[in-house]
Amino acid sequence: MNLLIDIGNSLTKIAVFNKAKIITEFKIKKIDLTFIKDIVNDNKIINCAISNVGPRIDDLYFFLEQNTNLYEFDDKINLPFLNPYKKGIVGDDRLALILAASHEYPNDNVLIIDMGTCITYDIKTSKNLYQAGGISPGLMLRLDSLSKGAFNLNEVKPNYPKSSIADDTETSINIGVLLGIENEINGFINNYKNEYNNLKVIISGGDSDFLYGKLKNTIFTNSNFIYKGLNYLIEYNQPNA
């Protein structure tokens, strides 16, 4: 059994994998070491891969190092693609997504757009070179900035608008934010397609559901794509690999 841990800016996502399939999955706001210990013991975890964009949690890493074969994005790890960036320049989550793209589309140009707390754009070329793209505020950051930074605007729940004409302030905000993100993403896709031939476009991340079916010629994977990357990190670094 493999344990995959994705520590993000807002949530920690945890999955137990067996033979490349998710057995169980958890989402928690704060790392609970007792909870992690129970998962490791109850599921007889052998390997663990971790992506962490926050501060290092020493107790967590110590436990995982002592009780599993721990794989993380450090100087010792082997990657199946050329990474021209020094440690800390790009987040672990972005490297995990490139890993998934390398595994599933080794000979293709791939654009991975991850819709989480931030929206990130990353390229894996057909020659397996990683090229980092842009970062912009994610869906909830945009909504929060409006409700907290503008007078007389209440919190708005994201809801894909039926048209670009508003009925009220809430629909105006959803038009501005959701259609704004959609147009931003389409713009980046068009720009990258001009640079990379036969570009495959992967949309991942928890907020990608709001644009599901709205972006043409894209592959939606939700949060599973980063899990695939972390699981491949373990597979690629096995002694007999």
C-alpha cells in the first residue's frame, strides 16, 4: 500500500493507493499526526510520497521516515524529466503534476492547469523538459478579495453564470470571476498552443469542477492527477525500477 500526502495552502489531501487505484481518500484542514499514524497502521502502508508547499512538519516527516519508505522532492530523488529549477523555485505540487504528465503522456507536449488556491500553468514538453508557467489567484481568492476588499459586497458562493448578463450583484461577481477565469485559461491555452505542437491540456485541482465541460479540447482530472504523480514518484524510485 502507498500513502500519498498533498499538503496544500488550504487543505491537506491524503489518499491510500493500491496498484494505482485509490482505496480511500481524506481531506483535512490541519495535519493531525495521530490520524496519519492510524492510516499508516490500519492500511499497512509500505511507501509514502509527500508534496508539501507549506512549512516542514518535523514530527510528521520523522514518523514517516521511521515507519515507511518516504519519497519527497529533495536532492536525492530521481525524476523522469529534466527539471532546470533549483529546490524551492517551484512547488512540490507542480513537480508532482509534471510527474503525472511524464508518466501518462511521455512523448507529448502537455499543459497542466491546476485550479487550487492559486491557478498554476506548467508545461511538460515532448522531450520531457519541465517549463514553469504563470501563477494567478484561484477562484476562492478572487471571491474573498471582492467580499473583503469592496464596500457593501457580501460573500458569494461560486455558481457558473447562465449568461454574461447579470441579474444582481451576486451574478455579476460570478460572471466576473468564473467567466474571467475561463477566459484567462482559454487565453493561456491559445498562447501555449502557438508555441507547442499538438498540445494536450490537462485541467486539475479541486475548483476545476466549476468549469467542467466549459473548456473545449481539455482533459479534466480533478485532484486525482497529483495523486498519480505522487504514486509514480514512488514507482519511478523503486530500487528495481
